[in-house]
Amino acid sequence: MISLRTYLIILALLIVERIFELDRARRNARRAFQHGAVEVGQAHYRVMVAFHTLFIVSCAVEAIMFPRALTPVVAWIALCAEIVAQALRYWAVATLGDRWNTRIIVSPDRAPVTDGPYRFMRHPNYLAVVIEIAAVPMIGGALFTAIAFSIGNALILAVRIPAEERAMGGRYADALGSRRRFFPGLRHS
């Protein structure tokens, strides 16, 4: 079993990571807006930021206040899943470069990115988030958080993904429309 102290360190590292991500997103947004990009989905973005903040808080609170002794294999599998999610996330971030953002910011004159993990699926970063929201709580035995926030994340993505795909427009649909949203290599008809 992973100790509470170790789990809280993992959560602290996630907080630091999120701060760096938000800073990078701000810088990328500023550059994109200078080149004529537009933003959509601002209302649900605020909900998403609050949700992800509450997620980390809930992980910590549940682990401290309602500790559960899950079998060590569950915690280790969850930790491995989180490492895979991080690798997928940073592959997507590196592939998008200055286009990556936590907000939906679209540059109409730029062609969609179709390399890196986007060769296999439309939304590798969201897949990483899905894995992370299920895995991170399980590292610390926060079963309720894993279930509740996985459901909440599914609801957010049900709004976010269609909004993003609509904003990206026809070029995006033409370039990536045959790829599944989350499952690599599987094509829909």
C-alpha cells in the first residue's frame, strides 16, 4: 500500500503540474489571440477548472478523513495507469506545441494536427484525463472520489468535446473525423 504521506506528495506534484499547465496555456492563448484565434466554450471552462480543483481536494480529503485499505495491487495498478496517462498527456502536449491549451482556442487559418497521438485518435489528452480521474484517487484508496469524479468528468466531456469539435470546423472533421475519440486505431464508419 502507498502511504498517505506518499499519496499527498503525489497530489502536491499534480498541483504543481496544473500550475505550470495553466501558465503555459495562458502564454499559448496570448500568442494565439495575437494571430487572430478565437475562443469558444468559456462558460463550461469555468466549471471545468472548478471541477479539476475540487478533484484534487476531494482526493486528499477522502484519503485523510476516510482512509480505505485497498489491496496494494490496486494502488500500484492505479499508479501505473497514472504514469501512462501522464505519458499520453505530454505526448499530446508536445505534438500540439504552441497550439495546446486548456481552453478551446481556434486558429481558423491553421490546419489540424494529425501526427503524434492524433494519428490514432481525436482526443488523446482527454483520454489521459479520463484515466487520471479514475486512477489518481485509487492510488490513495479514495474510491468515492474515483467514482463520483469519473461520472462528473463524463458529463463535462459530453459538453466539452462536441463544443471543441464544432469550433474546429470542417477541416478538422475532414482530417480527423474517421478517428475514434478515445480508442486508438479503431475507425468508425
